[in-house]
Amino acid sequence: MAKNVGADGRETWSSSTGFILAAVGSAVGLGNIWRFPGVAYDSGGGAFLIPYLCALLTAGIPILFLDYAIGHRYRATAPLAYRRMAKKTEALGWFQIVLSFVIAVYYAAVIAWACSYFVYAFDLRWGQDTLNFFVGEYLQVGDPEISTTIVPAVAIPLVLVWIAVLVVIALGVTNGVQRINVIFIPLLFIAFIGLVLRALTLPGAAEGLNALFTPDWSALADLSVWIAAYSQIFFSLSIAFGIMVTYASFQKRKANMTSSGLVVAFANSSFEILAGIGVFATLGFMAHQASTSVGELEGLTGPILSFVTFPAVINEMPGGTIFGVVFFASLIMAGFTSIISILLGVAASVSEKFGLSSTMSAILVSVICGTISVTLFSTTSGLLALDTVDQWANNIGIVVSAIAMAILVVWVYRRSELLRSHLNAVSTFKVGRWWIAMIGIVAPVFLSIMLIDKLRSLIMDGYEDLPQWYLGLFGWGTIAFVLVGAAILTMIPWNGRDKADFTPWPPLGDRAEEEARR
Ligand code: PFF
């Protein structure tokens, strides 16, 4: 396929459908399949849908539009797009890119586990004691320490995942990323609908759905439930990571941005709810087999749900092998289309700043990120490190990023009216002033309350009884790494001419925007 290049020489998606599929590919990921069902269940079941919808409407969609507006108007990856908006905000772009880099390092490890389990599903190799198999035989989890003992069963698929990521990114926007999404996303939806239909016909499925959807209204009074809803939406929609800025920058100049955004947001949430239904119908079956209730089952969240509880259910299920193979194939497809969005964002930012060709920077970034990923996560201490880095990156890193973005755009540099005009000039779904109220007031207020509460609990209570030195290294160390990385990358001079000198389209006659570039 020939590359699609816009009037300004920038590579573009070949159509809006290509863009939407790629953006859905980024959004629909491991977060939808193993994170959402457990979070919803823990946070009030059916009642969770209320904070979830509030988070989607007050922060999710508005910040998605903000990412799109910045990327589409300034036609660059996050650091350069922010710099073109207002020079000093480049650092925020790097903060988001380094944070994405950290996420990719561990996200790849979970995809690698899914690759192993895809193979194991053919002969149900995990045996009857699935917990012992996962943490003992497979991951060989040890104490919280820094181990250098490599686990080959993790290292080999992990290296393969990184090679695949490198190849797709190096092939570019149209031939690599878009093509993979055009194949994987429809396939993923079909495979997943098949899984859900099968799950719904299992005995006990109805009890599983009752467990998920029976509302516990008292949960609404609990701040942590609201926090869970907001962090789920951020991670799930891939917003405030700089990644959607990058994806929007590859969209053609005349492109209906807000309508695409609505399609992406609703596709992502629908997939999330579908995953909730599939997972809980399956758990209902498990409870039915064990003559107990879903509430009595353990291991309903995070990696344990997919890699311990699901294999146990698959053992019991008639036709379990096919179910297992399709389930792990779905995890791989969902995860892979998300990780390539992250790596494309990082590689394209490096390419713009250092004047490297896109292929060269794809190779450089994948090799560096892949090496760190294999070194840290294929050892016997991988699972604990992964969980700790995830806590800090998702609960602190991304929330700081979103608050900073809202305050800088709306209050410090006052670009929200301009960005609203941009969205309305190119899109059919017009955004009203409500959008500015959401990104300028509602979202930052909610997010600040969340951040303070989370900081308090991590500082006062630590995390999972892990030793302080360990939390310092992998938890706070993650945040320090992102801050230092962002500062260094901002200070390095741009290669060649300052690309901040740029004339945005369409012209909206905004004086502040013109002055900012001088
Ligand atoms: N949205 C992805 C998921 O739900 O699994 C994860 C993700 C992708 C987060 C891309 C951040 C990102 F930039």
C-alpha cells in the first residue's frame, strides 16, 4: 500500500475509518478485558455505572476532544504540538510521552503472558491448581527483591512481542499501524462477541450477571468508587498520555474530529460493558459448578482474573479449549493494538525532536523500551514490580498529567476558546461552552480531589505491605524517572530549524496564538 501523505508532507491515515479503527484499537485493550469487570464488581456492581458514566461525560469525552483538538490543530506529536500551542508547554508533552514509555514497558509483559497462555490453552497445560501454576511454575514469583534470574517462558514471548511491535511501527502509520488495526479490531469484536454468547449459555450465567449488575447504592457515597471510575476512564480511553494527540495529528486536515471521538468513546465503553457481561457470566458458571455464589469466589481482579480464575473455569467448561484459545487470542489482539499506539507516540516524538527518520526512531525506541522491559519483567520479581509501577503510573502520573493539561490550556495560556473553534470548524458535532466548563473546572476539581486522596493513602499506608525501599524504587522512582526524563528531553535543543514556527489551519485569527510563536 502506498503511503498517504497530506499537503504538508505529513503521513496520514488513509480515511476516517482508518483513524477510528486505530483509535478504537488504542482504547480497547487489556484495560477493558481484565481491568473493567473487576473494578466494576468491587465498586458497587450495577451502581458503578453511574460514576462510570459521569466520568465518561465529564472527563473522558471532554479530554479526548482536547487531545484531538491539540493534535489536529498543531499537527505534531505531543511535545511539538504543545510547543506550537505555547512554547513552555513542551515539557508537559514529554511528561506524557515518558509516562507512556513506562506503561509500554510493563504492558508488553502482560501481552507476553497472554501469548504463553494462548499456547497452553491448546492442552490446558496449567493443570488443576491454576494459581500455583501462574505464580509458581510460570512466573516463579519470588520475594520483593531485584532478581536477575530470567524466566525463559516469559522472556521468549516478550522478545517476540517487542520484535512484532518494532516491525509494525517501522512500517509506518498507514502500512503498519493502520493495517494491523483494520485486521485485528473487527476480528477482536467478532471473537469477543462469540465468547460472550458462549458464556451466556453456560449454566449459572444469570447469577453471574446478577452479581455484576445488582446495584449497591451505598457505594455511591464512597469517594474511592468515584476515583476508581475516573482512573478507569483515563486508562481505558488512552487519554492524557499524549497518544491521542499523536493519532489526531496523522488525521487529514479536513476531518470530522468530534464525531470520530464520540464513536471511539462509545465503542470503547460498549466493549468494556460487553467484557463485564462475558466475564461475569463465566464466573456465574464457575460458582454454579462449585455450588457457591459469585461473591464467595476469589481472584476477580487484575492479572489473577485472566491468568488464574479464567484457566480454572476453562478446565470445567465443555469445549473449554476453544474458549481458552479464543480468549487469549482476544487478549493478545486487544493488547497489541494498544501497545503499538504507545510506541508510535514515543517513536514519532523522538523522530520529530531529533530529526531522525521515522524508521530509525522506531528501531531505536523499540530496542530501548524492549530491552528495559525484558530486563525488568522477565525475571522472577516481574509480577510485583509490574503491579507497583502500574499503581503509581496510573493513579499519580496520569492524573497529574490531566490536571496540568487542563490548567495550562484553559487558565494559563487561555487556548480553550480557540481549540473549541478549531473543533467546530472541522467537525459536524459542535461543542458548546459546556466543554470548556468540563475541562476547565469539573475535571480538574474531581481529579485534584482524587490525587490528594491517593497521595495520602500511598504515603500513609504504603502499598500491599511492600517494604519502603521497594516502593521508593518502583513506585516513587517511576514518578521521578518520568519527571527527570521529561526535563532532560525538554532541555535538549531541537535538531535543525525550530519546528514550533508553524501556521495552524484553519486560520482563526487568534492574536495570542500568533504571538505565542514569536
Ligand atoms: N487503553 C488501553 C487499555 O484500555 O488497555 C491502555 C493504554 C493504551 C493506555 C494507550 C495508555 C495509552 F496511551
